[in-house]
Amino acid sequence: MGILRRHLYASVGFGLILVFMIAFVVVEQLQLPLLTDAQTRLATGGWAPGLLGVGLLIADVVLPVPSSGVMIVQGAVYGLAVGSLLSLIGGTGATVAGFLLGRRSSTTLARWAGVEQQQRAMDLLDLYGVWAIIATRPVPMLAETVAIMAGTGRLRWWQALWAGAVGNVIPAIGYAAVGAYAATFVNAVTVFVLVLLIAGGVWLVKVRVLPQSAPAGEPGHDS
């Protein structure tokens, strides 16, 4: 218990990943149609399935939604442009939703962590938070975890918004293109690998190339 408290922020992050993994297994075992076979419900077209797809992508922050499958179907049903836009809105909404969840728990987390650990965590989130959101958006479970943890720091909601939008652009377009032009398993996996490589490249640029300085601005929380 003492070790967990001394490394509370890291423990919470790993705990969130574990919760998401367990939720994925539970949903697979229960075979909930809306989550395990969302593509069938979205493939009918029209505005209602479109909104449902956006809602599912936002809900991915707390539920094991097959987000790549949803984005592929949106591309197949609505075409590249509209499908990409729907996926971008949903993915960005998930980022902001995760950030706000983290913001709601930030006071309690800071109280448990103590001043010194809180300051270290805030410094890291100031330095890497926006870039971490951008780089992890294509990565299942890690994307949601990072968005929630970013909300416990001093980042503003609009920083999470634009970071989520930037991080979701390539996955949204890539998966929509697969759905619109060549919806095969191989192409879906290819897009997944490519967006992971791009995300890794973005992170390397931040860590290895750009100056390691905290973002300017007054510290504090915006709700």
C-alpha cells in the first residue's frame, strides 16, 4: 500500500489500463451486440446510425468499443469525407470526455498523492501531456488512459480538444479510406500499423528533437 501511494499517479494509470482490459474480456464473454457487433447496426446508413457511431466512439473512453471497426463502417457507409469527419468528431469527443473524467478526480488524487508527488506529476503532464494525447490516440486502452490522466494535471480543456483532434486526424482518415475503398482485414491491419508508426514518430520528435520546456501559461484548472 505504501508503494502504491508513493507512486500513486503511475499506479492509477496502470490500474486504468487493467480495468479497460478486464472490461474488454467481460464484454467479449457477454457478447453484447451493440459493442461486439456494432458494425451491423451502423451499416444501415442514415443520420441515426451516424450519430450512434459518433456516440460509440465517445463512449470508447469507458467502454470497450471496437473503434477501428466503427470508423471503417463509417467510411464504407458515408464515404471518405463524411466518414472521416464523423470519426474525427467521435474520437475527439472521447479525448475530451476522458480529460473531463480525469479533471473530476484530480482533487482527490492530489490529496492522496501529497505535495511532492503531485508537483512531479504536474511537471510531467505540463511537459508531455499534449504530446502524449496526440501520440496515443491510435492506441487502444492507452489512449483512454492518457486522456484521463491528462485531466488530473494543469492542461486546459481546449488543449485536450485540439490535441485529440490532431491525434485523431490520421486514424479517422485512414480507417474511413479502408471502409470507403477496400474494406479488408489486411488493409485494416496495415492502417493500424501505419498509424502506430506515425504516433511513435510524433513521440520521438517530442522526446528527442523539441526543447524540453513546459508550456507557457498560468497554472490552474479550467473546468
